Amino acid sequence: MNPARLAHDLDTPHVYPEGLDMHTAEAKALRDQLRAMINAYNFDGSDSMTDYFHVNFYGGVDFDWQMEKAAREAFKAARAVAQVA
């Protein structure tokens, strides 16, 4: 998670920050690399117009929402402790 984005979301929760992504560049690079690995072994010969689906497998890569939620809560708690001290 990007600490700058987490701080922005806590300070101004109703304003969308242009150009400030939720994930760090390293996390996005890892996700993109894993997606590329999946796509290297997959194919899609489907034709939805004729209801014909032919793929090697269905798969996807994304971040777990529960871990993201836990990271946001941990950031929020650490920030609260820092503000008290």
C-alpha cells in the first residue's frame, strides 16, 4: 500500500487524488509480472457471438481486499499513536 495515498484518504476521504495510486510501484510491477506469467500459458479462442468458449484456463491476479483492509487499519492505528505521542 502507498503510505501517501493512505494518508490522503484519511485526511480528505471524499476527494479522489489524481495520480496518487493505492499501491506502490513495486506492488504494481509484481502484479503485472504475475499477470504476464498467467497470460503466457493461457489462450482465448472464444467467440461470444456464437456462445463458444475455448480457453486454456480462467485465472486472475489482484490484491486481497482483506489484506488491504488490514493494512489500512494498521496504518490508521500507527498514525493515531504517532499523533498522540
